[in-house]
Amino acid sequence: MPRKKKVDSAKLIKAVESGRPAKEIMAEFGFNTPTQLKTYYLDALVEKGKAAGIIGKFPRASKAKKAEGIKVNKRGSLVIPRERVEGMGFKIGEAFTMRQTKAGISLKRV
């Protein structure tokens, strides 16, 4: 992934709010696509506190926190800790598909 450009947030916000056409703003800041303009504009708004940042559904585990163990029982079933199951909103009897990925396994609700 290419390195992100350094953009003057205040200047970008002012340019967009002035009502100038997107093509002019893109040329001034060196953006190639309207998506780049929108992405940098949103980042600028978040940086200046004018828009709330997006928080993921489940926060990533911190390095200090010990990883939760999933075990395989005698029958070959995966046993996931109850707190994790309840925290993710799974229901008893809910079905999933499982597939192998480069990172490990992926579960998806059916």
C-alpha cells in the first residue's frame, strides 16, 4: 500500500466548504480520484474534531491481554468461552460455515 500523502487539513476543509468544484480541489491537492478526495476530507474532519471517528464493532485485543483459548473436545467440536459467545451475540443452535484462510479460520453465520 502506498504511503499516505501529507495534506493540510484546514486548507482542504476550507476548499471543500467554499463550494469549489471537486476537479479543482483534486488538482490542487494532487488527488487522482473523487474517492481519494472524500477519504482525505473525512480524515481532515475527524482530525479537526468536526466529525466523529468510526469505531469498529469489536475492539482489537490489546497486546497485554491474554488471548482467549478455543479448545477441541473429544467429539471434535470447537468450544468457545461463554463470555465470548454472549459478547458476540451468538444464539444456541445458530449455524455457521467455516473456511480456512491464510490467517487461520473464518466463521460466517448462515
